Amino acid sequence: MADVEDESVVGKENLEQENENDKEIVNDVDATDAPKKKKKKKKKKKNDEGGEGDTSAMNEITDTLEKQNINGSPEKGAEEGEGEVQKKKKKKKKNTGQKQQTNPPSLPISELFPEGNFPEGEIMDYPVVQDSTTARDRMTNEEKRALDRANNYIYQEVRQAAEAHRQTRKYMKEYIKPGMTMIDICETLESTSRKLINENGLKAGLAFPTGCSLNHCAAHYTPNAGDPTVLGVDDVCKIDFGTHINGRIIDCAFTLSFNPKYDRLLQAVKDATNTGIKEAGIDVRLCDIGERIQEVMESYEVELDGKTYQVKSIRNLNGHSISPYNIHAGKTVPIVKGGEATRMEEMEFYAIETFGSTGKGVVHDDMETSHYMKNFDVGHVPLRVQKSKQLLNVINQNFGTLAFCRRWLDRLGQTKYLIALKNLCDVGILDPYPPLCDSKGCYTAQFEHTILLRPTCKEVISRGEDY
């Protein structure tokens, strides 16, 4: 302020020496210039206070705004610069705008991956087979790579089913707790899986009923209506369920226990399953896989309540090949030595599953049947009972040749169907699959993955972060 006042006194002495005719003009000019001088003084003072660094920063900002301003207006240039920044921010939001799964999961996998590129499973090299070129140059062979590209639509279908399985089981592992009824567990799992697979008749849905076999029961148990069974803290529970897209089936299972004393049993079976997966490949003999699985499985021991048990491979259970809408497609993958010498082939799907037991290592039919499946190869069979015809029509429309259970018939509104169900089994249209149990008092465990023998590599389609 002092500097401004001194300049106004000097200007007044100069004006007194001017002609009276010019006095008004000079006064007008001085009045116009004075504010400009004040602004410059203020600006200079601010620069002096801010230092040289602030002056250079202001110059850089001014230069930037002038470059951005096409018409020479700094204000317009600044607005345009801000507009460009906002556009960049919007673009970033678009890149991160993929839908996220809810909790509990409810969004279909197809919505989470709208472009149709679903997560790939674990990629593994093929084992070297004697007198075979299976593992040589497949990843770089252009013919094999072309076959891979031609089959991509198949890969995407089964990968979609696998992602639905992964997300369902991730949720269920957190959900399942001792004290829950087995019906509640199964219905929650199936409801979740139906949402994620976006169930659509025979085009997409559940591939077979949820197995939740307990303790000495190794497979094929799911509760029928009215079953009061409750999951206990000392139970060993096998969760086995499947999903499919256009009949491309994911068959995958794991075992839950809540007491750490069973950890060694679960580890033995998981290790055996991973061994089977590692040994599998094009031109590999099925009997060789079974021998390696048994060797690993039975190298484990588990101590339960002060008694030591050798973990045994259940010799009359096995893995199997899978084809569209056919869960058991003809080839079996044994889990003990001495099986068939049949070889695996390119583009085959397999369920590699192993079962370990602290009992006899052999299972038999026991308890009430819940699982049924239409015979894949059955032709036309004449039926006399009207209820049987009606029930078969429901089965054909809703399940085709995929497995189902009595709870699923209840869900469709079917009543008083047990006699008709038995009739369809008696004439060979349906096959019953009763629960499979080892000796009472023992414990069994299961792990399973679905693999695909691609032209270039082996893909463990159902592999996840959990197992």
C-alpha cells in the first residue's frame, strides 16, 4: 500500500505543470492507469512472499493453459484441460466396471463374463509315455493348436460350468456348519448353483444330485424328504455335486471335516487324486493310473482315538470318462492296481476321483435309495401303467439322461410316484443308485476333479484355489 501511495503523489506534481486544456485528459489517463499499477504491485508482492519457486510454478501453469487454449483464451484452455481429465477418469471407470459377485452368490456366471471368455483351468503338460510321442511338441505343433482353436466353444461351455462350481463350493464351505440338517445343506447348495449356472431346462443346470455322504457312507447319499439327519461335529462329509452347460458336465467333489484328527485321512485322498491327475494323459493306460493312486493312498496312516489305521483305496469305486449328457461314458479309471489296460485318448473328459477308507476298502449298497438316472442306451420300452408314462415324460423333459433324485421330483410337484419309479427301474428304463457304504464305524473321504485331454495340453478344468 505504501508504494502505491508514493506513486500517486509524483503523478500529482507532474499534472500541475500541464496545460489546463490538457488537465482533464491527463487526469482521465492517470485514473485509468492507477488500478493497473496497484495490481502489478500486489502481484509483485505475492511473488516476493512466495519466492522464486512459486513464480516459476505460476509461469508453467500459464504456459500450459496457453498451449491448451486454441483461441488464445487461458480460461477456455483451462476448461478444455479439465474436460480432458474428466474424460480420462470416465474411461478408467469403464475399464473397472465388470460386475462383482454378490454374497451370498446370486449373479449368473454368464453375467460376470459377458464376453463369453470364462476362466481357464490348470494347464499341465502330458507325462512322457514309453513308445509314444504324446508329450512331444504338442504345445508348439501348429496342427494341434488349430484343433484347440476349433474346439474353443466346447472349452468355454465346460469352463462356464466349472466357474459356477467353484463359486458355489467356495460359498458352501463357509456356509456348512455342524448342527445343520443335510436337507438344508443340499437345498442351499442346489439353489445357489442353479442361480450361478443360470438354469435353463436341459441347456444349463445341475448335472446330478448333491451327494453329502457321511462317515462310512462313501457315495450316492442325498436326503429324501423328511430325512432328519443332522451334520455332527465329528462327521466326515463328502460334498459331491455337478453342473453342466449343454451337457458338458463338471463332476467335482471334496470332503469336509470339523475335527483335525481326520486331517491325515483327507490329505491322503487329496494326494491320491492329484497323483491320478498328474499321471493321466493321452495314450496313458488306465491300469497304470490306478496303480500309482493306490501306491500313494496306502502310504498314509491315520490315528483315530488311539488306534492307527492304514488308509485304503476303496477298490470297487473308480473315476470315469464323461461325454455330453452322460456322466459315466464307458471308460473307468481304477484307484487300485490291476485295472484295464485301455488307453486314454485325445479330447476325452475324465472325472479323476479317489476314495480312501479306514475300513475294509470295499463298499456295498445300503440305506434308502435317492439317486436315479435314465439308462443312456435304452431304446423304446412299452409301458402299460399310465402313471409310469406320465412320470417318464416329466423325467425326459427335466433331466433327460442326467441323474436326479426324489427331492427334485417333489420340487416339480410330483406326488405318489414311488410305484411308478419302481416300475421304470424294473423295465430297465431307469437305473437306481443306492448309497454305497463301507463297514459301519469307519470313515471315508473323497476328492475329485474333471480333466480334459486337449490336443495341446491337459486342462484340470475344475481346479480352484481351494483344491
